[in-house]
Amino acid sequence: MGYKALKCQMPRLEEHCWRRSCTSRVESKNYYRENWVASKAEEMMSIITSVLSNVYGSLHSVQTANLIRRGLVLFTVGVFLALVLNLLQVQRNVTLFPEEVMATLFSSAWWIPPCCGTAAAVVGLLYPCIDSHLGEPHKFKREWASVMRCIAVFVGINHASAKLDFANNVQLSLTLAALSLGLWWTFDRSRSGFGLGIGTAFLATVITQLLVYNGVYQYTYPDFLYVRSWLPCIFFSGGVTAGNIGRQLAMVSPHMSECSDWMF
């Protein structure tokens, strides 16, 4: 009986061993398959990450190059306007420089054009960035014809400050203030433009006061500490003009989102 029982159990034992070996082989195959899938997935992820990083790097380089081009255009415009408008002020004896400065080609200190160019570049690049940050893209009169008219009005305001004769500087200042606000209302009408124009006027006026106080140059008939009372109006309209140029350059740019990455 014992022999028969053992003989009956042998096939079951062999079947059990065979099943376990098959199961282990299947599990081994599944394990290797899972490892292969995981390695391929990891390889694909690394490839995708590499491609995305390369795309981001190339996009960032394009955005940086575009930002530099816009800054150079704004700097050039600022230098040109500074040379022309400062020459007008000097010819009308509104501003006085030392004799060695007056003997130069443009009758102006060498540092004025680059300073005005740098200010124009900074203000012109800030305007579209502030618009993007506020979530209010500026679309009012967005064409180059409007920008050129804005530049012409700004030159006219500066020309009026040197040419118009009033009984006192207060009347001239009020007239130029109205013209400057009219320039903003005609070509801008944005909160960011008005705020940046006020900020530009305040900061530029303070810097000019310090320069005149230290004897770098001077204004004839100052009535607002060391400068003319209408000078903030010139700076305000100049800031709005540089901002309009910067906005138009940003609209022409193929990458409009760069300002938010650059500033914020």
C-alpha cells in the first residue's frame, strides 16, 4: 500500500515541479521584459528632455538677440534726438555749457547723447514688459505712422519750450504740460504709459537737478530749484515717445513673450 501511495504521489510531485519551473520562467521573462520597457522609457525620456532643452536654449538665444536689437534701435533713436534737441536748447540759450564744451562739433557735452540713448532703451524696453505684466496688451494706434507722428509731436513740444515766449515760465510750463498730456492721450491712453511717463519725468528731473547743482551745466532763468519748471513735461513726453517706439518694436518682434521672462 505504501508503494502504491508513493507511486501515485510521484506524478503529482513531478507536475508540481514542472508547474513551478514554468512559473519561474514566465516570471523571469516578465521581469526582463519589464526591465527592458523601463530602460526604453527612460531612454525616451532622456531624448525628449535633451530635445526640449535644446529647443529652449535656441529660443532663449533668439529672444536675447531680439532684445539686444530692440535696445540698439532705441539707443540710436535716443542719441539722435538728444543731439538735435539739445542743440536747439543751446542755440536758444536755454542751457549753458562750459566754453570748452561749446567749441565741440555739436555744442554739447559728450555724455549727453549716450545717457539719453540709454534712457530711451531702458524706457522703451520697459513699456511692453509692464504691459505684459499687467495683462493689458497695448493695441491703441499700433502702427508706425502713429509712432512717427508721436515723435514729431515730441520734437514740436521741445521746440516750443525753446521758441515760445510767454510773460513768465509758469504759463509756458502749463502750456507744455497740456501738450504733453495731449500727446499721451492721443498716442497712448494706457495706465502703464502714464505711470512710466510720470516716473521717467520724476527721476530724470532729480538727476538733472543734481547735475546742475554740481556745476556740470546750468539753465538760464531757473524757476524750479536749479532748472526750468517745464523740464518735467519734456521728460514725460519723451518717456511716452520712447515707450511707443518700444511697443511698436515689440509688436514687430516674432517673440512677444520674452519681456515677461526677462523682467519677471
